[in-house]
Amino acid sequence: AAYRALLDDVTLERGWAPAAAITTIFIEATEYEAGELDRAAPRRPETPLERHPLVLNYGLPVEALGLTRAHRGVESQHRQSAWHVMLDYVELTDRSAVVSAMEEVLAAWHAYRDAVALACGLEREALPRA
């Protein structure tokens, strides 16, 4: 509830730039995000449609994955567009608010993720002392 309330606050009350950053960059990001801007960075791997969970687990014919195929064809363009908007249209004076919102949402996401893990009976191992 706290994480969702923060998402609502950032996206509804803090202006377009933090809202756009959270919804297009933070929520949609992957570990391969750098590859959307830097050709030298690793790109998101694309699993063959034959290995899609609906095909493997439910026997869906690959031909029925037209929407997945279409989505794959435009996803990279969407990611690049999101970054283009953030980097080229957010005023310099607004960038600190965007970064602050991202940091705040990241902390809330970690708290949410850790609470879910704890509810599932998972506990974080203590880090070894240096």
C-alpha cells in the first residue's frame, strides 16, 4: 500500500517530468536499459517464441503469439523514445526533482520487495563483516 501510494503521489501530484520518469523509465526498465542508449552495452536477450511460457507450459501454437511478435518489434523504439523525452525535454531545473523521485521510488520498491519476500518466508542472509 505504501509503495502504491507513493507511485500515485509521484505520478499525480509532482508534475509531468517525475511522472513520466517513473512510469516509463523506472517501472518499465530492465537490467539491459543501458543497451537502449549505448550500442556497446549489453542488449536485452530475445528468447525464441518457441520457448515462450505459453507455448512450453500450455501448448499454445507459436502462430498465436502475434501480439508478442508485434510487441517485440517496437519495444526497443519505445524504450529509446522514453529516454529521448527524459534527456531532451526535461528542463535542467526539473531534473533534480526527477532524480529525487526516482530515488524515493527505488527505496519504496526495495521495501515492498523485501516485505513480499518476508511474507513468503524468505529472509535476507546477513552480509559477512569486513
